[in-house]
Amino acid sequence: GENVEQHPSTLSVQEGDSAVIKCTYSDSASNYFPWYKQELGKRPQLIIDIRSNVGEKKDQRIAVTLNKTAKHFSLHITETQPEDSAVYFCAASKPGGGNKLTFGTGTQLKVEL
Amino acid sequence: NAGVMQNPRHLVRRRGQEARLRCSPMKGHSHVYWYRQLPEEGLKFMVYLQKENIIDESGMPKERFSAEFPKEGPSILRIQQVVRGDSAAYFCASSSGGAETQYFGPGTRLLVL
């Protein structure tokens, strides 16, 4: 089955700096890659997603890039703010079987003042 | 415009008891997914259901766990004879189609004493 690896497990940045989180996946058939943000004790919230027919997608301070050949995708957050502090999860899914998500192990992002 | 609803939010059971977790999908969504999150870990897929059908239960333990999504009412994840290792947060997600974005509920935090 699909395996998703995520790095780093923890990331500390200064407010205003950029943060980058990287994920790799194993199944070349995977074609959908969402990113979720989870604050302590809360639900995972979708922040951005990308499908395999595009290489990059941007939404204000958040961008995701996808390299299908290398089977990796990354989350980029620019101009980080304290409210960006949370755990971020990448995930991957492939067609058929209903799009079940395989998640990475999460990155604890801390934005320091 | 209610999102995905889950109840109860917190559930305490003693070993050997049964746990019933309920999930009401977003309005218009007929696809439900259950995921389990152990402390300090990512989310693991358990089961995918459409109305009255289990589509994929490959992530659900074969014993003690069952899920349903009846024609009327919420989806239910049932855990019989709970053990301490069942303590976790159980999240459901819903989507409007098998290849569409999944939106998560607030989770049920199960504690087995």
C-alpha cells in the first residue's frame, strides 16, 4: 500500500520567516495530495490541496509544489505568523476505492515572536 | 451551514464495555470515512462507507470493530469489548464524492480505563 513520509517532525521559525515541510510518497498511482492543519485538540482542517495534473498551487501565503517524477510534494508558508503554529499533515490518495487518505506523521510547526 | 458533526466529543469506557461513536456528514455528502489518531501520531484510515454500503474496510481491525451508515441517520463506528489500546481520537470525514475533498469532524476522544 501507499506510504507517506514527512519531514521534519518539528520546525521552529521566527515570525515573518518562511517554513517548508516536505513529504514523499511511494505509490506512483497517487494523484491527490492535501495538506491539513491541526491545532491542539481540534479537527484537521484542509489548508490546500493539489492534484497530479499541476505542479504548483498557491493560496495567499501558502503554496504547494509537486514533483511526480521524484514522488515528493512540499508545503511552503511565507511570512509566518504565531497563529500558523500547529501540526501540519500531508496526505496522499489514488483513484479507485474512494480516495482514502494515507497521512504522513505530522510536523509540529512553532512560530516564535 | 453545519459541518461534519460527531458525538460524543469525549467518551470514557471501562475495559470490556462497548463504545458507539456517531458521525453526521455535511449536508449533501453521502461519503463517510473513519480515521483513528493515536496520541502523538498521524491519522490512520479505518473504513469508507456510502449510504448502506461499506466500500473499503481495509484499515479496520477484523475483530471487535464494525461500522455502518444506514439510509437514515448518522454513521456509527462500534467498538465491542474495548481494551486500553483502543484509547485514541476517532475522526470521521465526509465528502460529496469518492474523489472529492474530505472535511473532518471534531473527533471523539475515547479513553478506556
